[in-house]
Amino acid sequence: MAGTAAIPNQTGIVINAANNNKIGNGTPERVNLISGNAANGIEIIQTTGNSVKGNKIGVTMSLTPLGNGGHGIVVRDSPGTLIGGELANEGNIVCNNSGNGILVETTAANPANRILGGPPTTIQGNHIGVTLDTFAMGGIITGSQRLARHRFKGLGGEDRWNPARRAGIP
């Protein structure tokens, strides 16, 4: 498979009530292509301690658009989730999806899935809505809280290496 055409599932990857899973590990040899699905690329639901690192979500292997029909990544009631990481290869490329690039939701039943508050969902070092050279390709970050837009940390600090911030997302 060349990774250039959609062979869609309903949802690409679903983790539901299963803790401490890894989707990708941030090494170039282990990149997952999660694109062209009918609904969301990744759903992480009612679980803790998961990580999503070094994946291409909503693009082909050569970074041309191949979006998912829903959101790129959905984190719902899953505190302690890490999306991206501190090292260069740990960030995900998330763009061209029909919904949001990353959607973090919490319910009254599980208020611990906050962007701020422990254990938080951390979104760090990703290319969201932009290509590696920061050209806009669609996709934003939202959540059930306004604070969702403020928990970003890039390789060089809070604002220095944050493609989402450079693309004009407050």
C-alpha cells in the first residue's frame, strides 16, 4: 500500500475503556497513516494514560490532503492523554479533516478530562491545521472548554514553536 488513496473504515482507531495504549511512538519507521475514514480518525473514550505520537492524520504519506469525514482526533472523558510530545518526531500532523483537528470533550460524569487540571490532556508539539512548513491546510483545536486552546507547548516554548498559534489560533 502506498498510502495515497482512501480505503475507509467508519472510524480509523477507537480506544474505549482500555488504559495505557500507544498510537504511534514518535519514530519515523512507525508512522501511522490515519486518513480517509468516513467518521473520525482517532477516538479515545473513557480511558486514561494513552498517547498519540508521530502520526499523519488527514493526509497521505506525501502530505497531500486525504481528510477524515469527522474530526482528526477526539478525546472524550480520557484524562492523562498525551497528543504529541517534546521530541521533534513525536508531534502528529493533523489537518484536512471535515471536523476539528483535535476535539477534547468532557462530561459532567467525568470532569477530570480538563485541558488544565490533573491529570490533564496534553497537546504538545503537533502540526495542527498546517503542513510541516506551516502552510494552512485546515483544522483547528476545540474543546468543551475555552481553555482547550491554551494548553499548547512546543519544542522551543509556549509560543515559539506552535504552528497552531502561528496560523492565527488564539
